[in-house]
Amino acid sequence: MGNKYLLSIFAFLYALVSVSYAGEAVSLSLGEFKKIPFKKIPPTINHYQNGVLTFTVDKSASALLLPFKKVRLLKGIRFKWRRKGNLLVKSVSQERSKDGDDSYFRLGLMISGKPPTVPFFASAWVKLTASYMSLPSNKMIYMTVSSKSPKGSTWLSPYSSNISNIVINKSVESGKFHSEYKKFSQPLKVVGLWLMADGDDTGSKFTTQIKELILE
């Protein structure tokens, strides 16, 4: 048996154990999530009951991080969500600036990549995130809802060029659960989830609930 043949077998076996093809519901019970606070910003309050994860925002911001132990190849995501209260973002230009960088809900996909360099003077939340990750990521894609921007719009975060936003639905009314589905143009190699609802930049107060989060 030639060396090239053996190498191809080993490569195939490695791919099987290192990449998990997803298609399951994500438990939102908070047990597996890591809390990521931001310095000098009140944290968003999280509560879980009967399959529903609630974010209570009061001029606050914090995130929930779910690191994966294996790379997951995602073709799309599904979830249901609803809100009560209003996000005080007035325009498209504001929501793309630091003054308006808030959202009713962001589902961040942490993309597999080379280990990022975390300098000694990096923010505490950056170092904390890196310490929790099992696999390296150098890029995050936020799926945002009920934005001022039209569905399908994309832009880079005003805080980091390694974070991009994509609007996955149109603006929706308050109070009712809405079903969301985003199919990717090509599968994404994901190593973690980042769930967040924030109102610190705009001084907003609202409540967001999500349930039935499915990775496909």
C-alpha cells in the first residue's frame, strides 16, 4: 500500500472526527453557555423557562457564548423570537455606527480560522472569550433581526472589521413569535455560537425571547 494512499485514508478519517455535520436543536437552558460581560456596562439579564430564553435589556449589554468541541458545518439556522418594547435606533446610518450598534437579538456564528493574536492590552471580554473557546476563530457573522436596514443587508461592525452583520428578516411587530430561517449560500465552518441582545449604545429598554434554535 503506497504512502499516498495511506495519507488519503488518514485525511478522510481526520475529517470525520474533526467536523460534525449539524442538524439538531440547541439547548437554551444556559447550562452550557458562558457569560461574557463588558466592562462598565450593565449586563443584560438572561432567564430560561419552558424552552424559552429571555433577554431583559435595560440600557445593557452582555453575551452568551457556546463553544463547540468540534467544527460544525452549517447549511442554515432556524429559530423563533419575539420582542416587547422598542429599540431606540432611528436610522440605517445610526445602527451602523457606534452610537446605534444595538440589536433586539444577534445570533453570532464564530467561524473557524487561524488562532487570533490576543495582545496583553486587549479588553477583558476578548481575553475571556478566547479562554473559553475550544477551537480557534478569527471571524464572527451576526444574524440580526428587525433592523432598520432591509433584509439581506450586510455591513461591518463599527467596533471590529472581523465582525460582520447580516439582516435576516424585515421589521416585525411586537408581541408575537416570528419564525426565522437563514440558508447560507455555502456551508459555514462554525466553532461557536454568540447570543446577544443589547441596548447600551442607544439607552434602550426591551425584552427579547427566543426558542427552537435549530442548526442545520
